[in-house]
Amino acid sequence: MNIKILLTALMALALATSPARADTKIEFWTFSMKPKFTPYFESVVRTYEAANPGVKVEWIDFPWDVIQTKLVTRIVAGTPPALVNLNVPWADEYARDGLLTPVDAFLGKHTYIPSTLEDLRFKGKTYGFPTYSNVAVLAFNTLIFKQAGLTRGPATFDEQLAFARQIAAKTGKAGIAPALSKIDGLFMWQGLGVIEHGKAVFNSPAHVALVEKLAVTYKAGGLLKESLFAEDNFPAVVDAYKGGRLGMLLAPPTALKRIEADAQDVYAITDVAPAPLGPTGIADGGWLIHFAIPARVDPALLPAIGKFARYLTGDANQLAFARQASVFPTSVKAAADPFFLALPANSGAAQKAVAAGAASMAHSRTLYVAGIDDYDELRRSLVKAVEAGVTGKQDVKAALDQAAAIWNKKLATQRRRP
């Protein structure tokens, strides 16, 4: 979605005057929470209103692909909601376009995991209240591992690739299925920059070496080729693992419940390990969701909004929601709850996945290149270059050089803007 184009169009239609002040009302938006989580959010609203007479809370849920347009329209009209669910890339874009209110003054004595606040900090200001996140775990088929002569999960990305090649050589099956449409995140996870000083740097010798490792593993049959470069290869990857055609599955713990329901034979021979940390100390698969305060909210309501936001994202509510949704809380206290960390005797893969994910949450980050206009378009050109290099259609260095030239032309245009 091009926020600037939509914003310009709507501003031309917006009224110059602000709406009249109303009684204390807090309207907050989520995306794709109904109907599954309706009882949870309705309970949150009732409890807060009972404890805060004179405050009326209204919860509205939109489909994830509609909420952005609705939000910009309401901001321009001067009637934004008090709080809205966003992910980190959306927050970055909205913050750059002046559509969000910094929340540093309203965080209070927060207990959020520090890395979650870092995800929401742009140019020294914080733009949201962390709500929940996820992190990947490594599920592996113990029968395939045994056939390949492997006895444990890999500890590093290099080991993941080596294990994948060994699985292919010994069993004829693919070992892993990385999401190469998110190659920028993989670079950052491995401590390799994407943009530095306003220029693309992903054609360095270190980047070339990483893509060449992927190419070697691809040629050996170690990478699952189905949808390898698709924008969303997750459904194909899960299907391959459920079908016994994939040795390792890097996924959030919720995926294990799907495997348990759909493929009990594969689930019975699945074990789980924490996903390897990159050289950066970051765990793979982090994706933070938070509540942001839009711009043009009535300044007089900000203290009340901050109070409700702290309640909504407080320890108790985070824990309750995370348990229902099979995600991870972003507060220190909730994330340390025994529900996530305790591992009962005879636990299955799904329970092991929750514990493994919880142990990694302190290392979870949303890996995203912030501050770049039309970033998705640029990333697609990088993915095409990586695809050409990995599949052997083009020399890796030449492909990355071409993509870097495309990026630098676009980035130079952005630098010249006033």
C-alpha cells in the first residue's frame, strides 16, 4: 500500500476543522481477531469500564488487509481511533509520514522486554506499546535425521545448511526450506547489512559467500524447491513437512499444533530445538504486533489513552491473550510465566515448541529495513537476484551487483528529496 498517495488524496478532501470534543471515549482497533478472540476482548473492555467509571471503551476489528486504508482515512478526517494494532513495517512507514504519535511519555514504569521497544523506536522516539510477538523454533523429523546419521538439531545457520545437504545425500529428501523472499532479514540475522550510508551493501564478499552457500545447498537438493522464492512459502513448507518430505521446519510453535492435527504419524516422530541464533545474537522468526496511537488524537485524551494502553498490554492481559493465541507475550513477567517455560513430563512436540520459543523470546527482533520508501519494490529486485544466483541462472556476484545498482538509483532519488 502506498501510504503517501492515499494520504495526499485524502488530505485534499479533509475538513480543516477538528471535531467537537466528546465524553471520554477510547476506541481501539485490532485486525483479524474476530470471532476467535471476541470473548477475550469483550472481557477486557467490561473489566476496564467497571474499574474506570466515566470511560467508554469501544473495540473494533477489521480484516488485516482493510485496516490500513480505514486508519489513514480516519486520521485525515481528524477522527482517528485512540489505539490501533500495527506491525513494525507499518509503524515505520506511518511514523515517517507523520501519522503516529510517539508514546514515550505514556509508557510509564513499563516491564516490556527491551528488544520489543527497540523494534518500535524510530529516530529516537517510540511508537507503540508492545503486545505480542513470535519467534521460530526448529522442528525436525527424527526418522529422517536417523537415516541421515544426525542426532541433534543444528546450532548455527551453517550447520543447518550442512545438515540439509547431508539429509539430501542420505535420503533424497530436502533438509530445510528458508523463506528466501525475506533474504534481507536473513542477511541481517547473519550480521550482514543491507543499506549503509544510504547505499546498498548486499553485494559485498560476505553477502556473496552466503548466497553461494545457499546455491551449493540448492544444487545438492538440500533446499525444498517448492515455492522457495514465493512471497509466502509457509503453506508449501508445512505441507512438505507434514508429508514427510522435509527434514527440518523453521516455524512458530503454532505450526506444531497444525502438524499434530493433520499428520499425527509425522508429529509422533517430531522433536524440537530452539532456532539457532545468528552471529548477532538474534533469534529467527520474530514478528512484533503492538498498539500505536495515531496522529491527530485529541491531546486532552492522551493520558487516558496511555492508561488504557498500559492496561491492555499489561502483564495479566498479555499472558491471557498469549495463552489463547499461542503467541508470546512481550512483557518480562508474562514471558517468564511457567505456562511458557515449564515442560511437563512426556511433553509432545507442541509443548516443547512453546518452551523453546519462550527461551528465545529475549533474543527476538523484527528484522526489517526501516526508513525506505517503496521498500517492498526494492526487496523484490533483490529476491530476483538471489533467485538467479541460487538456481545457477546467473553468477551470484553479478546478480547482486545488478540489484545493488537498481537500489542505489532509487536510494539516490530519495536522498535528493527535500
